[in-house]
Amino acid sequence: MRAQIDSERCQGHGRCYDLAPDLFGDDDEGYGTVLGDGVVPEGREPDARLAASNCPERAIDLLEEG
């Protein structure tokens, strides 16, 4: 699974990095960012889904790989 944040939709609520701080962070203006290369480590998929489902703007996309 790979996570990405649509910067056009993100409004900086911060729920992603509050719920999954090892997967998501914030930039200098408080908008969400994906940490690393966006690959969600095995076993962390539930946390990525929780963060995505709690985003009020639905700015987090989770892409299933292969």
C-alpha cells in the first residue's frame, strides 16, 4: 500500500499526523505530508486507513499495490 496526500484538498486539519505520526507529518505551514516514499510498512495499513478515514477533506489516497 502506498499513501499520498492531495495538496489541493488538504486544509491542514492535522488528523493524519495526529493519528499516525510515523506515516504522516506536516510542512512549514501545517499541511499534511507523507513521510518517506509513501510506502506503508507491513502491519501499519490499519493506521493509514484510520488517518485517511478521519481526514475531513478526504485528501489522503491509499493505493493498493500489485
